[in-house]
Amino acid sequence: MKTITSWQWDESNMQELARHGLRPATILQVAKGSPRFRRNKKGRSATHQMVGPDAGGMFWVVCVREEPLQEGLWRAITGWRARPQEREWWRKS
């Protein structure tokens, strides 16, 4: 997994994230905590899934991708509260 140095936010992805209960602050908490990364399913907009807890201990799956023209700049595409099997994957990774 490459290093995330900064995030790109825009209105369309902010609305999608909000529909799933995610805010940029939550995503930053997950990213700065102890996330685990795995490849996303092929053919999806996001290349990776970032799985981990926010500052309050709630687990999230955030689908992310690196912007192609700027190394280290990532965009959160969508996400959701982690299901039990996703939390278990995080614990075992």
C-alpha cells in the first residue's frame, strides 16, 4: 500500500460518503489510527479498502483510490460501517 499524504474532497464524493454516515473527520481518524488495507474488487472505482476504527472505536470500511497524477493524494469513494466479518479480517491482519 502506498502512503497517503493528503486527501482530495469534492461535493460528489462528500455527498456519497454522507449517505453512508461518513464524514471527512471520520475518514481521517480511521487513516491516522491503525487501518489495514486490502485490494478492492476488480472493476470498482476504488482500488483499495481501508478498514479500521475511528476515534470512538466504531469500525469502518472506506473504499479509496490514489489520484493518478499526484502520488500520495487519495480520494475516498464510498464506505460503510464494518460488518462483523470485516472487523474480524482487521483483527487477523
